[in-house]
Amino acid sequence: MRQALGRSDPIHSPGTAVAGPAAACAALFVLAIVVQIVGMNRIVGAYDEGLMLYGAQRVARGDVPYRDFWTMYGPGGFYVTAWLFGLFGESVWVARAFDVVSRAAVVVLIFANLRTAVGGGAALIAALLGLALLVAVQAYAFPIFPALACSLAALYAVACTERAQPDSALGWAVVAGASTALCMLIRHDLGTYTLLAVAASFIAIGPPRDAKAALAFATGLLGVLLPAVAFFVWAVPLSLLYENLILIPLTVYPPFRSLPFPSVAGAIRNSLETMSLKPVAGLIVYLPLIVGAVAAFFIARGQQGGNHLTDSIARFGLPARAMLMLLVMNILFYLKGAVRVEALHLAPALVLSLLLGTLLMQHIPLRLLRVAITMFFIAVAVGRLVEHSRATTLLLPAMRALFDPTSGAHDLPTCAGAALPRLRCFGVDADRVAVLAYLQHYASATDTLYVGVDRHDKIFVNNIELYFLSGLGSVTRWHDLHPGIQTTHAIQQTMIDEMRRHAPDFVVLNAQWDSRQEPNRSAVSSGVTLLDDHLRANFAPVFTAGTLTVLRPAGVASGSAAKR
């Protein structure tokens, strides 16, 4: 990677500036889309993907998040997907297309943020590593990826405010503010961290035009954010906004969803015993910590040499404000993912550490060491890719065997065809197909559904995707089952009251998750069985497929339901 100190590209205006050669960015964008499609897992996710699909369906049909259904996510992902449903129809492929485009935008923005600082070649390597990571994280329709794209866009725009001529710098500050606001609307946690990082960069670094730039940033931020905030304050009680967006994420999510960090020694030992890179690939969750520590070392060494903090930070190639913003974001995004320590939730921090690590690499004096580090991270990225490559055709079975010798070949799911039109050529397992076929045969368009678990005193997840794939509406605002919420006496009583006012026409319970144990409070029974008692007393099983059971109100025979 070539040295880039002191090098910058003049940027004249947000309307004409590009992140690099337009052809290169377009080609990278297309490549990212193609690779994702080839490497896509065609099985529809039961929980995270189902949560976004059904939330968007509810929004498309007039429901308002937080008021009509509870969720910890920002509203932006639901509304964008609902808008796309309005254009192209309610289908899995529509949400998957939004996801693919969002991830492709992340790849291009990795390249865009690095190209001027480290050169096109190193930026391209970083972008391709980012693409490998994003393909490996096969949790689709997850709002973390469009939010990350907006955050990286804000980072790029902040860099442009320093590189640009004074007459266009303010325009880029407005773009940075608008991008941060969009990030907040999609994932309010990541958006808040991005805003804090921008604020830190403006406070710590103070050129003469800071006040105007800060005002321009605030204009872009509030211009996008205030209308949305005004709508939700008007449409949703403040108590519900507080409960959904602040109280539950801070007090319920951490104890009931936390995961421990993987053991470094254990991963190395398992890798040697199995002759597989898969255990070592899991150690990628430590990457942001390592990169952050190396960055702190270089900054401290620069200050010991008599440099000002701004000069020490700017040594890495990015403008000082953008570099400080990246450093702060790397810390905050990692803290966000450190509760649930897995690649999916740490993906934003991993992408940021990839950017930061690429900037740091140019300061490593030995070229051979730089190459070795790069190859190591390529191996880890490919390992993650292989680990999550089931149900795809991206990798040859022999290549997969190198990383996971015990894994066997996985057949592609067959296209569901016209029988399940919302699936198109995506798939679900045979048991879910059978349940969906039953619901399609016996349910009418106005029927309601409840998708639960076999026991509600201890919840891991539920099959939210069945709401969307069946097209039936939920009888409760609590369709997303979460430990620490629907396991409580108050919420179960509320759900029972809803069912007494309007009994669901169908209930689907899944016993698959009963044995799922994680080292957190989700594995502990709350002792509350109100909802289970109500379901057993008022509903009877009419159809079973594997661990899934369909129930109807007591006294209703399986063949007496209204047909389509």
C-alpha cells in the first residue's frame, strides 16, 4: 500500500464529486450485487428476516410502528420496504433486493472512503474483504446494513467538507447531516453513535469555518429527522416510544440476549484438532479491539514526537475530522455489538475496523509483514464465508471441506412456484411449507393468526416469517416474541385480553426452540404460564408438521374453515 500522507483530491461540489473513477465504482457495485446473488442463502430466515418482512407488511397495511406493533428497531427499514412492496408487490425477493443493494452500497463506500487516502489498489482489496464479510453474514433484510451504508456516507461527506473548496464544503456538511439522520431513522442506535462521532470530531478539531459547517450539518440532520420525529410524536404515545426505543433495548435486551466472547486458546486448539479454520474464523470478533489498540499506539507515538493531536490523526491519510470520526465510531459500534458477540451484530464494527486497519497498514514498515497480515485477514474472511455458505452455489464442496471437513453438501431449496407466491424461488423447510399450504387452503384473507412457541415461559424466538408468507394478520401487537417481554405476567395477560376480544382463527406453535439454550437469561423460565394455559384451554390441534402444530378455536373441525 503506497504512502498517502498529505495527499488529497480537490472536491468541488456534492453534485459533481465522485468517490473515485465513476466506472470503477459502478463496476464494484455491480460485482457486489452479482457475488451476493450467487452466494445468497435462499432459505428465508425465521426471525430477523421475518421480523422485517412482516413489520413492513403491517406498515403497508396502515399500521404504525410502536403504536400498533412493538419493535426495538427504527421505523425507516419498515417504511422503505413497505414502499417497495407497494411498487413491486409483497414478496421475499423485494426485501432481499433492498438488502443486496444496501450491502453493495457499503462495499462501494468502503472503496470511496479509502481511495484517496491509500490508493485505488489497497482500497479495492479492503472493499473485496468487506464484500466477503457481508456475503458471509447471511441474515437478510436486517436493517443494520442500510444503516451502515448511511453511516459510511456520512463519513465520506465529512471527509469531503475538509477536502472541498469553501464554497462547496457546506453542501457536503448538509449531506453528512442528512445521511446521519437517515441512519438514525433506520437504526436509531447506530445513528446516535454516528451523530456522537461527528460531534466529537467537530468539538476536537476547530478550523475557522467550523461554526458554519456545524450549522450546515445540523440543517441536513434536522431537515430529515424532524418531520419523522414530529409524525411519531403525534401518532404514538411518548410512553410507547420510550418503552420500545430506549427502555427495552437498555434494560431487557442485554441480559436476555448477551453472548460471551469466544476463547482464543480454545479456538486455536479446536482448529488444530480438527484441521479446520472455522474455529479461528470466529475470532474475527476481536478485530475492532486489535485495530483500535494499534491506532491508539500510533496516535500516542505521534504525539510523543511533538505533533498536535490533529496532526497525529491526519497522518493516516484521511482528513483529521473524518479520521477522528472513524476512530470514535469504531469504539461505539463495537460497544453496540459487544452485547451479542457474533458476526451479524458486530458487522458494522468489523467494517469500520476494516477501513481503519487499511489506513494503519501503510504505517507498518515491513512489506512482508503487511502482506502476511493481509493474507491472514483474507483467510479469516473466507473462513467466515465458508462457514455460512450452506444452501448456496458460491463455493465448491472441496473448498468448503478445507474449512469445515465435517460439513456435507447442502442441496438448494426448490422453487415454491405459484403455490406460495410470496416465496417465489426462495425456500423454507418442508414442515413450514406444509403449514403454509394448510393455512392457504383453509384460511380466508380476513382471518387472523397467532404464531407462538410451545412454551411461553421461556422464549428464544418465534417464526415471524409465517405471518408474512401466509399473508394473515396478527391478532396481537406482540407478534415479535422476545425473552423478558412476552415471558412476563403483564404482557401475557395483555395478549390474552387481545385474544378474548378477537380470538385468532389459527394458532401456529413451534416446539423447535424449546431446547435452544444460550448462556443468558433467555434460558431461564419465568414461571409464567398464563398464555400457555389460555391456548390449551381454548384451542385444539388440527394439523402437525414436524415441530409445528396448527390449532383452531375449540370445537372447530379442521375441514370447516372458510376456503379461499
